[in-house]
Amino acid sequence: MWLVDQVGGRFQAWVDKVISSRRPKGHSILLNQKRIYIFPTASGWSFLFLCILLFFIATNYQNNLIHAVAYLLVALGVLTIHFTYLNLSGLRITALRGKNCFAGDSTYLSVLLESENNRNYETIQLNWKGQPEETVHLEKEQARGVELNLTTHKRGRLKPGPLKIETTYPFGLLRAWSWVELDLDIVVFPKPQKGPRPDLNSGDQDSYSGDKRAGDDFFGLEEYQPGQSTKHIAWKQFAQGRGLLVKRYVGQQSRQVWLNWESWPDLPMEPRLSVICYWAIQLEHEGIDFGLMLPNNRIQPSSGPDHLEKVLTVLAVFGGANGNTGHA
């Protein structure tokens, strides 16, 4: 059995490599005879060996009953080829959407499975290479959305690669499978990392500051950062056991902040993007308008979910980065 698994695994790897250039690509793909491949599983090879063994035993001992059993098993194997193929044939896979996330997080991409034949589909497994499988049962003429998990590793625009669709229905003797490449991608934002406050003098707009000036209004409390002025420490809250906090004041004339690339000159590129990402999320949470200044890219100050996503997307693709997963 071990030898069968080893030989079958190596042969399967060779087959996958040969057919990789024939993978269908598009937004919606229909599986048919040109896109479905069938090969025995380890149990299938054992079943075939048993049929051959019974045939030789029956021939040697001239036993018609064993002959009948052997032929019956062979007929069952042939029918299994037909039913295993039909369990994928006529299945349509359509790309729906993906959920953007931060680097290192798990997300999902949604696909739609549709039965275009008057039959049920049983035990269909779908997964991206190296990711957990999702098993689906589909009733005849039914459509069902499936969310497939995906683990991200680095920022960028991420295409998950080929999607594997397979089945061993009905007896596990044969494996029918197909690889499809759907027009589906997501944006993986930099992983937020807390860092020093932005350089308040780096933009061409007024910014908020932790130092109170004439005409400034009290805005709220924030966690104390090394290097901040101690004259605005909230001693009352400190005495209440709430930790070391400082009072923040915001100018009445402007509540805009520029997240300038040059504000963190000592940080390498990836940590710098992570810090900018953190402050973009923080400022949006606090309702403060903020803009972004990167080399050769500039976004005017604004606020709201759309603005935040625009800023995070620019950070994600900065430098032409592409996300990375284990592609098939």
C-alpha cells in the first residue's frame, strides 16, 4: 500500500504539471470532458489488483463462481468511472468576491457553484493549494455560494492561483479533479504596527498636535508616548489607575493630519508602511481628516470608510507589491 501511494503521488504530480498549461481561465467556467481528469486512488489500485487476482484464481481453478465475482467487480469499476465523471461534469464555477484583509490574517474568497444538469452533486471538495478543503453537496438545478479560506503572508494585490475541484464519489475508487483559474483577487493591506506620531511639520496643511496652543480645543485622551510633553499628562486619570495618558488638543481652524512618508526616515520600507497603516486606521477611528504623502503619490485629506480603504490600498500596492500564497 505504501508503494502504491508513493508511485501514485509521483505520477499525479507529473500529470498536474503536464495539464497546468490547459487550465481554464475566466470569470465563470463550466466543467466538461475537456477539463475533467480521472485517475485511480490508492483504494482504486487495490480494487484493480483484487479483480486481477480473482480472475487468475478463477482461471487456475476453473471456478465459474469466482469468475462471476471478478466480472461483477470489473463492471462495478467501469460504472464507477461513469458516475465519478458525472459528479463534476456540468458544474459551473463563478467568481464572486473576496474580502480584503491585513497581511498575516486569514480571509475568504467566495465562488458560486451552479448545477446545470438535472442531477445532484455529492461530496465536492474545493480548495486553493495548501489551504483547508471545503466540502459541498449540491442539489439539482441549485446554486450555492461557497466561502473558501485563504491565509495571506504579505501585502499587495493577491490572486489566489488555481482552484482545485475534486471528488471521489461514489466509492472512493477513482478521483476526478479539475483546476480552474478564476478572475478573482483581493488587496492585502500592510499589517498595522504602532509607531511614533507623524512629523507634524511634514505636510503643507495644519495638523493637530499634543501641545496646547491658543484657541485649541480639548479633543480627548491618548496613551502617553515617549518624548511627548509631560505638562499635558492627565494626572487625575493616572491616579484612578487608568494608566499614563496625555490630553490632546485640536486646533479650531484645522483638524487635518498628513501621513508623510518622510516622517519616519529611520524605518525600513515595510515597517514604515505598517506604521502609516496604523495611524490611518487610528485617525479614521477618531474622526480626524488625514491625507497621504508617498513618493510619487498624494491623497488629499478626507475621512470615511471609502477614504480609508483608498489609503490602505495605496499602501498595499506601494512599490508594485503582490501578495503571496502557495500557488498550485
